[in-house]
Amino acid sequence: MNLLLLSSLFAALPLAAGAWVRRTEANTGLVKLLLAFSGAFLLSITVVHMLPELYEQGGHDIGPWVLGGFMLQVVLEFFSRGIEHGHVHVQGGHSHTLPLATLLSLCLHSFTEGLPFADPVVSANLPFVAGVLMHKAPMAIALAAVLHRSHVPSGRSWAMLVVFACALPVGIGAGLLGGDQLGKGFLTRALALAIGMLLHISTTIIFETTPDHRFNAKRFLTVLAGAMLAFLSMH
């Protein structure tokens, strides 16, 4: 996919989410279903398609980078409070300090995800692109909802959304520069980091669809639909 078009799609999502949340309060139930669908889709694409190709490219030495991405996401969530998987109840937002910490954490997350898209093979992988886009949509809605509920002033809120919107395209640009300077191995390791982060997020999303460990038919069917669509998109 054309990198300019890809960057525009990723940048437009947070801004559209901000406009939508300002017009109508985010529906928590709908966001959770969107997350369940995107989590199942992303997990299926990652495990069945992206991981085998990654190990084929990077060999067994790539494993620590995948684990590193997983652990990096664990650290980031101490600051983001789980917005990546739809949490919109962030305490302490009235001080305007926590939303800034949240923004920085989410920007680093998005920046890291953007790095491997500098590789033409990854950016042309439409199922993976679709999975990341599906993950970004409810994530952007959750961020916009947190800013709104934390009573961040409108101008500052939009500024934060614009900064977040630019993080992934900036990551793509950094990936292009790093790939030119450091070679193909840099982008392979960047993809491993991103996949580790996405594995953490997608599995957490699926586990959180049934927080009380009770069967929920609607969410189960949503997860099943996401996994089925992922399989169909790879064939």
C-alpha cells in the first residue's frame, strides 16, 4: 500500500474519533465489541501469518525481540492504564498530568507499530494493515473519551489527538530512515517488537471480553467472527 495513503489513514483515525466523541458519548459496550473483534482478527493474523514469516526472515534470534515487544507493552500500560484495549476510566485526569503521561505512552506504542510499515512487504500486507487499523479505531475512541472525561480543555485535547495521530506516520518515516541506514535487519527487528506488542494487546483484549469468566454469547460470536474474517482474508 502507498505509504502516504497508509499514513493518512492512521492519522485520520484519532481525529475522527475525537470529533465523534464530542458529538456523542462513547458507547462502552460498542467499544468493547469493536475491541473483541479487532483483537481476535489481529491475534489470528499475527499467529497464523506474521509470526511464521517473521521467524523465516529473522531466524531463531528474532525471538528475544518479540518477547521484548511484549514486555515493552507491559511497561507502557503502567502509564496508559490500558487505553490500548479500551479502558476509558482513568483516575486522576482532572490534574491534566495523567492524560499527558497517557499520551506519551500511546505515542511510543504507535511510533513502534509504525516502524515496520516502512518495509514494502509489510505495508503491502493488507490483512496485517487491516488488523492494525481495526486495533487503532477503538483505541483512538478510548483516548478521545479519556480526554473528554478528564475535562481537558478543548484546544489541548485536540492538540493531544493531533500529536497521537502523527505518532504512527512519524514511526513510518523513522523506519524508512532506519532501514536505509541500518539495513533490512532493522525493519525485521522493528516488526518483531511490534508483533510482541500486538500479541500482548490482542490476548489481553480477548481475556477481558469475559472479565467475570462467564460465557457471553455476543462477545464470543464477535471474537469468532474476527478470527474467521482473518482466516478468510489470508486466502
